[in-house]
Amino acid sequence: MFIASCAPVNNLSVDKVLTKNPSVEKKQAILKKSEIKEINSSESQFFYNSVEVILPTNSNKNITKNLINSFELSIYKKEIDNIALKINRYESLHDLESVLKLKAQPGTIFVGTLTSEATQVVKKFCKQKILFFSFSSDKNLADECVYLVNFFPEDDLVALFDFFPTDSKIALLYPENYYGNKINKIIDSIALSSKSIIVSRASYNEDLHDARDAIKELGKYELRKFELERQKKLLKNKNDEISKNALKKIQKFETIGNVDFTHIILPDYSIRLLEIAPLLPFYDVDPNKVQFVGTGVWDDTLFFNEPSLQGAIFSGIEKSKREQFINDYYDVYRAIPMRTATIPFDLMGIISYIVDNNLSVEEAYGLLNDSSIKFDGIDGKFFFKNNSIFRELDILQIYEGSAKKLN
């Protein structure tokens, strides 16, 4: 069963001014559609056609702005007129709790909260028979009435290990930050369920002061260099032509022998990736012999022209899948949307389905907990697993400034 995703959840603030856009009249009409409707108390056992959006006032302003813009754009482009959205702002966890006390009525759909702390507050209200979609990245909070919608690194690793050839030997080189440590924490359980094995790993500080040492350790650089020198000495003591030719051949090498892994996963991004990637071949981790591998954080054209990353692969969805969204967003807001701004579009399809079919709380839980039901969104097909969204990602390969789907 496939449900096409229409759009996201969240409405713009009512005082948003759109006077500079030629389509302002239509947008104002859409804003009018999204006004909150009065709900008859006799309908309290069902989900309403209104959705409560709860976002922080001061923190994560850029994220909040992108989400709200995306919510507005979804209503505009999809001409959604069956769902009313209402923005609720909170400045502190105490304010959030006050909003929930007022709004958490049986059957209410909520969308929002960006942090683990805020989502923890939400969980206290699950007994009220509500449905809450949170943007938190902490999977420990996915439970009861809380469903998490975000980009999760587990999805990336599952796609990669499903793609690796049988008996692949994997190395992991990761930064010592939240994302890198998260990858290191979850990779073993995913590898154990695959036909590949992790044979080596190393980490480096975010400031890269120890990056060279980490790469040397991972590729056994000193050991291989020592072995090269040993072989040179042996060949120098021989006078036959074969030995002389062999010595001449290895004189240009820095090390001898291959590394003991077939793939190396580099879960890093920003300028660090552009500094780490060229260091690998410098220390004889040859991209022609070892497959360089990334996660979804590589999904940036900034990396696609880096010579050492040509032929490298990463998990994700081709940009062409979201180009229309990016173009529409830019046309309206004269800005490039954050990568996560597509999430609301995927989410609105689910909410529209729930509202259109007037599902009860239990029926909505049943829909979301049925992993055989897949939703089709901007970022590919997805379903919910243990109350967290799980995306079926492709494998993309970098070549001459672009990334194309392989599998």
C-alpha cells in the first residue's frame, strides 16, 4: 500500500506579510483556509481537521523559520483546504507544559518540539490519547503517542551495509563529535546483521590536530612503511636482475602491501571532509583500491568536485527528487531551504490521510505502526519502525560534480 505524501504540517504565523510576492492574494486566501475551526465536543473521540503546531520562540530560529516556510508552501502548492493549522510558541519547558495542558484533548494532532528535553515533556501527555509528531533526533523518546520525524543515521548505515558486497571489510574513520560518536555507537549492531565485517576504526578531534595520526593508525601506515624498508634492504643485498628490477620498482613507494579493508566510511562533512579525504591517499589509502563511503551528510555539491572523492559513494536520495521543492521555496522566499525542510512535506501526506479518513486515535496508531504500509515522499519511500521514521535510501556515486543513483 502506498500513500502519496502531499505536504507538511505547520502553518505560518498569521501576521506574516507577503506583500512583495505577486501571488499574495492566493496566499492570503490559503492563510484564511488555515484558520482554526471550532470543534464540536461530540467529535472528541476522533482526530479533528485542525493541527496544533508547537515551536520554540527564541532557540533554533533558523530551523523554525524554515519549518514554518515549508508548512506555508505546502498549503500553497498542494492547495490543502481540509486541515487547519495553528502555531503555538513557547519560551521555556514550563511554557510548553502550559500549552499542552490547555491543548491536549483526546484526538488532537500535534507537530513540533525540536529537542529531547521538550519531547520528554510531551510524553507526559500521552495518556490524553493524542498523536504527537516530534522533530527530535533522540530515538529513546519514540514511544506511546510520540512519533519521530527526522533524518536518522541508522537509515544511512542500513542502506550502505545492504549495498556492500558479501565479505566486505569495513573501516570507520569518524570525528569526535555528536554525529561521529553516534555513528560509532550504532554501527556494530547494523554490521552484525549484514554480510560485512568491521575490521578497523579510528577517530580524530574536530580541530583535526590528530587526523594524520588517526589515518596512519587506521591504515597501519608505519607498519607498512617498515615492511617496505625491510624489503628494500633485502633486495639491495642481491645482485640478480629480478631483484634489481624489483628494487627499482618499489623505490617510488611510500609503503608496501594493501590495507586490510575494502571500504572506509567517513561520516564527516563541512571543511573537515575536504581536508580529511585528500589525507587518505597521501598516507597510502588508495581510493582506486579502497571504496570511500559517506552518509547523508555528504549530500552537498560542495564535495562533488573534490578529486579524492571521485567514485566515492554515499547513502541518500538524488537531488532531482527535491528540485521542484527547492525551486518553489526559492521563488517564494528568495532563500535556499535547509536540507530538513522537506520533512514537513512528507509528514503532511500522513496527516491528510488521517484527517480525510477520520481515523480514531487507535486507528492512527495502527496505521503508523504497520511497517507494511509505505509512504512516498520527497526524500523517498518511508515507514515507521518503533515509532521512528525509517527511510529507504539509495546509494549515490560522486563523479565530476554530481551524484548519481547506483542501485
